[in-house]
Amino acid sequence: MSFFDSPYLYNELINVRRDSQAIQTLTWFAVSFIRFIMQFSISISVLAGLHWIFPVLLLIFAIPSIIIEKKFIEYSYSWIREMAPEERKMNYIQEIITRRDTAKDMRLFNLFDAMISRYNFIWKHYFYQKKKITTSKGKWLSLCSVFPQFVLMAIYFYTAILIIHKVLTIGDFGLYIGIAGQVTNSLHNLINLGAQIYDNDLKISRFKEFLSWEPCLMTNGSLKPSLKPTIEFVNVSFRYPNTSRYILKNLNLKLIYGEKIALIGLNGAGKSTLIKLLLRFYDPSEGSILMDGTDIREYDLNELRKVFGVLFQDFFNYAFRVSENVALSNLSLVNDERKILNACIMSGADKIVNRLTLGVETYLTKQFDYAGEELSGGEWQKIALARTFFRDSPIMILDEPSSALDPEAEDSAFKKISELSSGKTTIFISHRLSTVTMADKVLLLENGKIIENGSHHELMNAAGKYAYLFNLQARRYTG
């Protein structure tokens, strides 16, 4: 996950997508190179029959062109890699102009001309640099191409002299002039193809380097978690790679199996980061996370993650069928329609399914099917919640599970969560404190630390920060 939190990955992706094409083109260049080698070898052996000095001179004068081609290929390749961020910006502008979910903003705020202007500004800089490199290369290669012409002129004069002295015939003149032209053309093609092969070899080398990347996480654990795990954070501190600020600091916390735990706190308090550590998207910078007394790094990563069913706050809407959207959390059961429908009932998405013409086989969005259905934000959240229930894991993590729901749907959703989480550990994050009263334990995070820990009633009686925040929200409803 650390790669996805860095622009370095996206710069590399745009480069390797381009570089991967070299795998195919290099094959054709290599075949053509062999053909021109054979043609050049035959031609130059014939030309050597006129005089050995001419092939030697042609080869010597070809050296500057080879050096220049090599230099500019390396420079151009380095430049185009450096331009990846600018290329990504242009691609991003193209994307937001053509995406459905940005179409309303583009029209409402009249952004099209501004986006095109921004695109053109980047393109002009890109084009200027490209033109500068290409022009410079053209000048140098044009200069180098003059030298072989002197050799060709020498061949013309030499052949003419031999004809005058009756050493050669008029027919020999045509032969050697033609062969000389064929030698220079073959030599030009060889230099050009050799340069292309070298360029593609550079790309393939970087592509292979990209494929050799390894995950930052150590994934050699082999243990399998129990069905009812207890989790403990021991002096856990964490900061994201290449940053100095700690998101969590010396966090100590025990999650006993079967508890309903509410994580609350202001934005940036570390709630979502805590979940990322629990799922091993990252490992703690300091301290350890234990599952049944064993560091979670000792567990097989895939087996560890099967323990959790998660609804992320920034869940993704997949343009697939309803059945596929729900079953993505456990694709081995994608054909179990009964289980899919049951998960929809649990999340309240059954009302959505019932109104759809093809039921769970209906495509969501019209991206791939004209008959696809568009859903509201709250309906999408019900589908995502059904996906979490479908996984049927012993620990459920719900990050803002009702943020897009209307009050009635929210009340219904939390009643079902309370009912369905019986016998399971449930961790939910919510900014609506009225929903956390169902929790056995409320954890209030601030600046990466737990500053209050207890049940709703205990924390209200303590009259601390939690009670202040709860009453602050309550006043909005009471007036």
C-alpha cells in the first residue's frame, strides 16, 4: 500500500506501460537487423572488390553517427522518464474531462475551457523540450551524413578513372555505383535499427527492474488465525513512509472477541490508520500488534485478512452486476444466489434488488449495459455493506457505515448491525455519536492516542471530551 501512497509508483507505471511495448517491437527490429546485416555484408564484399579502402572509410565515417544516436537515445529516454509527472497531469485532465462522475462539475462551473487551457500549457512545455531534442539530433546527424557522401564521390571518380584506363567497363560503373548506394543505405538502416534495438533494450531493462519490485511487507508468516481471535496493540506507533509526523503514538489497546467497539475522534485522529495497521496494509513503525498473543506478522497474510470483513469509508462502486458487486468479498461463492440475497437483506439492499428488472443480475451503471441501473450514494452504501456481510468474517470493521444513508435507513442499518454482529467482534468508526451508544466500548482518539476508553454511560458520567462532543451534537437536534 505504501507504493499507492506515493507519486513514484504512478510515474513508474506510466513509464513501464510505455516500455512494455518494447517487448514486441524488439523482436521485429531484431529480425530486420539480421536481414540488413546480410544485405550489408554482401554489398560491402562486392565493394571491397573495387578497393578495400572504400568499405573501411564508410565504416569509419559511420562511427560518429553511431555515437550520436546512442547519446541522444539515452538522453531522450532519460528525458521522457523525467516528463512522466507532466504526462500524468495531461492524462488526468483528459480523464476528468471525459468521466461521468465529473461531468456535472465540468458543466456547472464551466470548467472545460480552463481544463483545456491547463492541458495546452503543459503540452507546449512538453512539445518545446521534445522539439529541442529532435532538432539538435537532426543537426548532428545531418552533419555526420555529409562524410559518407565524400566516400561516394571518391568511388565515382575512382571508378571513372578505371574506366578511362579501360580497367573497368561502363557496365562496371553502374554495378559499383549501385553497390555503393546499397552499402550506404544498408549502413544507414543498420545504424537506425541498432539505435532502435538499443532504445528498446533500455526500456526492457527498466521494465524487468519494475517487475522485480518486492512488497515492503514481509509475507513469510505461516500461522493460521483462530476463529475467535483477541487482538492487542502494544506500544504501537506509526508514521507513513517518507514523513516525520506520527499518526499513532504509543497506542495500547485490547480488543476482546465478541465486543462491539466504536472508534471516534476528529478528522486526522488516526482512526482509519489504526484499521490499516490491523489489516496489515502497513506494519507499525514501532511496537507490535498481537493476535491471540502472537505478532500478526507471524500469520499467513491471506489467512489473516480472511478474519476481517470491512466496509471502507471510501468504498468503490464497481460497474458489475449486483451479484458480482456483493460477492467480490468472497468470489468463491459468486454463484450462491441465496447467500447473495441474504446479504442484501441484511444490509437493506433487498429493496433495491426487488425493483430491478433482472434482480441481482442487473448491471450497476450504464458503463457496460444500456439496461444498467444508476444508484444513489445511499444505495451504493447498502450494496457495499452487503459485500461486507457476504464475507461472513469473525471481525467486522465498518468505517462510517451510514454516512450516505437517510435517518430511517441509518437507524435500520445499525439495528441490523447490532443484531448480526452478535457473537462477532465489530469495530465501527462514526462521526455520528448517536450511533455509538450500541457499542460495548467507546475509544476516543486524539492526536494518535486514546484519551478516553469506556462504555457510553461511563464516558458520559466522566464528563470529559466524549461527553462534550456528544452533547455538542445532541444540541443540534434539541435546538
